[in-house]
Amino acid sequence: MNVPKIPLGDWIDVLVKWVTVAFAGFFTFLTTVIESLLNIIVDVLSAGPSIILIIVLTLLVAYTSRWPLGIFTLISLLLVDNLGYWDSSIQTIAIVLLSGLLTIIIGIPVGIWCAQRKTVHRIVTPILDFMQTMPAFVYLIPSILFFGIGVVPGIIASFIFAIAPTIRMTNLGIKEVPKDLIEAADAFGSSNSQKLFKVQLPIATPTIMAGVNQSIMLALSMVVTASLVGAPGLGADVYRAVSQIDVGRGFEAGLSIVFIAVILDRISQNLRKPAYENIVNKKIVFSIVALLIIVTAVVTGITKETAKDKDGNRIGAQVDYQIIGIEPGAGIMSQTNKAIKDYQLKNWQLQEGSSAAMAAELDKAYQNKKPIIVTGWAPHWMFSTYDLKFLKDPKESYGAVEDIHTIVRKGLEQDAPGAYTILNQFTWKPADMEKVMLDIKEGTDPAEAAENWIKANGEKVGQWTNGAQAGKGESVNLVYVAWDTEIASTNVIGKVLEQNGYKVKLSQVEVGPMFAGVANGSVDGMVAAWLPSTHKEFYQQYKNDIVDLGPNLHGTKNGLVVPEYMDINSIEDLK
């Protein structure tokens, strides 16, 4: 159908920008509240040695779900502690508990409202359908713009993703209360509130708790997704393991998530009818637990030591001693951690996330002329869009100027000699790449942006294809990481290969899988290897199983990037 495209995406962008500006104060307030609540939960869970919380959780699970599960809890948590994932587990439990608390505070009242008002039910139901079917990753996009990078957007996204079962099951539970009981309550002159709190809610409690249990499990399933915007915990450990092809670490972190899921599931399932209620009244047990939580929160709040003196560095105080990073497996993240050690930036924290999250945070800070420090690299469209500068690196923690290499699998020269020749002769300059990147940034589809550049640079493309044997429909699979530089270069070389008779497939992966795929022959090549520093570890690991065709671009640079309006010029100024 030759019908103009409805600019729905543009409308959504305008709406989100308006909301971001109009409700900036509310989002700041909400961020402060959520971070404060999370810090309280983390402080309570972290109070004292790990064995204390392990014993408390073991006793609680044993009381609610019988002693075999108590033994399982003890062994599993001791294993998590032994493997070195205790602090990450505390962060994960805190995020899930806070997300679950939000679903209870908001979800149950909304569910009650739906049960009492048919009009509300008709309005809320399609909204819940939308929330449950929309991919979880989509929630992260506005969350970054509203709340910035860090744990708060992860919690908000988890809450939105997980609230639906609580609302639905609360609505269902109240509607399933037998009508004769409602009629009896009416006959005795009960008010609406009396019917709700003394008849409907007590009878609907099992159904409501089932919804809460499902919401907690859904929130836990979001921990890995939330790590894309900087949420800490086991999700970040899993994400890091995936990006680095670290099977052992991924299994350990994943197993820790499984243990926590089982523990939280059993506790939430059996809170209403504990297994040993006949021995110790549940009111006594839960009162003791509540008292422990309150006392611990008060004590940690009073005695918490602020070991970090954050008043000595003006720049650090302005940015809350945070460096906004990208994916945890990226080479520039390792370089930044090295820089933090080299320059003895003991108070600074590198915030993990993603390239998109970093760019969104930079844009928001730049538009408001606020200070920000990000991990950056050139070429990149952000240098054409914003007035930025690299901080000087006298200790050369980020190394010297780098190249981007083309790497292919062994045997490609024999299987597709023409494609091999084109990939081998592919070379361009940072200015060329930036033109494609900026075109994509301004809304052009990557494939279309690549075609536009190819049409405007026929002579250069002719040098790449000179002497190359035309393809006969052979398949060529190229992989790349979701960096703007690699999206641009991979789409360009992909289009050139297509124009020369090859069937090209482009696959977006993380850095580790990118190298591993070429090494094991499951993909044909990539034009995205930053060497000798950024991807050094992966290159050293797989260099005997790949074919390095050399640089396709010279003059890349990594480092810490700040806006020009910031009065800082060197990493040493961060001390």
C-alpha cells in the first residue's frame, strides 16, 4: 500500500520530551525517594556479617515452608557467599523487594477499584494488556530519559512490568467473594469499608497473595534487563558474563538468581499459612521480624559512617562522583577502571549501563548545561552534535590512538573470494564514518544512510571492489556490536557486498560473542575490532582462530569526555 507512514514514533518522541521537561521536578523527587528507600533496604540487609542474614532467612523459610527448604536456604546462601556474589545478591534482593512493595502499594488499591467500578475495570484492562505484552526493554527507554541512568529506571521498569498480576488477581479475588456473604453483610447494615476490610479482603487474600507472588517473580526476572540501564546486582554480573563469554561466571550468577527466586517464592507463597504456625503464632514471628527490620534501619541510619569525604573535589561533588559508562563487557570500561586506579580516584564510581543509556544521559545533561563525565570514543556522532572534549590522559590509561580492524573466519577466502577481497580492501576515514553516523542519528534508517553514503562516494567504493570476484548469491554473515561506529561501518560494507552479488546478513551481538562467532566459524566476519587496546583481551583469546585483515580505519580515540562548558581539562583534575 502506497500510504504515507504515520509519524507515530515522532509523536511519541515529542510527548516524552514534553513530559521530561514538564515533570522534571516530580521525577527528581521520585528518584530521591526511591534511592533513599533502596539505600535503607540495602543497609538493613547488609548490617553485620553475611551469616546473620543467612540465618534469619533460613529460619524464616523453615518457619513458612518447613525445615527441608530451610536447609536448602542455608546451603544455597552459603554457596552464594562463598562464590563472591553476596553483595550483588543483596542489591538484587533489595531491588526486587522495593519493586514488590511498589506493586503492593499501588496494585492492590487499583485492583480493588477495578472490582468496585466496572468503568475503571474497562479502562484498566486494556492498559494491563499493553503493559504485559510490550517487550520489557521498551520500558527502559523512557525510564532513562525520566530518571537518568542507574538503579531507579531499573526499578521503575520492573514495577511497570510486574504490577499487572497484582491488579488482576486482586480484582479477581474480590469478585469471587460469594454473593450470599455480601448480601449478609448488607443485611447487617455494613458500610462499604466494613464489607471491604472485614469480608471481601480476608476471603480474597489467598488470590491476592498469589498475584503478589507472581509480581515478585516478574520483578526478579527483570534484574538482567534492568542492568542495561545501570541497575546493580546479579543482573549486571550475568550481563557482564554474557558480553565476555564467561560461561563460569554466568553460571554462578545465574545460579545465585535461581536460589534467590526459590527463596522469595516460597516465603511469599506461605506467608499467610506458615508451616509451623501451630508451634509459634505467626503474629509473634512477623512482629519479631518487623521489629528487627525497624531497629536495624534506625541503628544503621544513625551510625552509618560516611567513609568517603566528597567535599574535597568540586567536580566530583557536581557529578556525584560518577562516570557514566556503557556495556560492562566493553573494552573502554576496563580502560576506565584502570584509569580510576592509575589516577587514584578512590571516591569515584564507574556506572555500568549501555551505549544508548550513556547517550541519553549525556543529551539530558547537555541540554540543561549540567556537568557530566562519560566514557567516550571517536569517531562518534556526539562530537558533531555537541561541543565536547576529551580529558587529557597523561598516564595513558586509555592507550594511544587506535585502529579498527577487519577480522574474518578461516576459510572465507576459499568459500567467498570476492567477499574476502572486498573486506580486505575496505578502508575509510573517521570523517566518512561520522557522516553515516550523523545521518543515522538524525533519523535515517542505517541501511538507507549506508546507501546514501555509497552513492556519494562511488570512487572510494570502487577501490574496495577493485578486482573482486562477483558473488553468486552466497551468504555472508557479518556481526557487530551496538556502537554507533559499528552500526555505520557494518551497514556500509554490508550494502557494498550486496551490490556485488552476495546475500548479506547483519547480526547485532555483544563484544565477546562477536569474536567467538568469527573464531568458531558460525559467522563470516566483522569490521569492528578496536585494537590494540580496547578489544585486546578478546583478540588475544581468539587470535589463533581468526584472520586479521588489518585496519579499516585509523585514528580512533578512547577516554573520558565532558562538555566544553565544564571547567576541567585533565583526568588528574578529578582527584
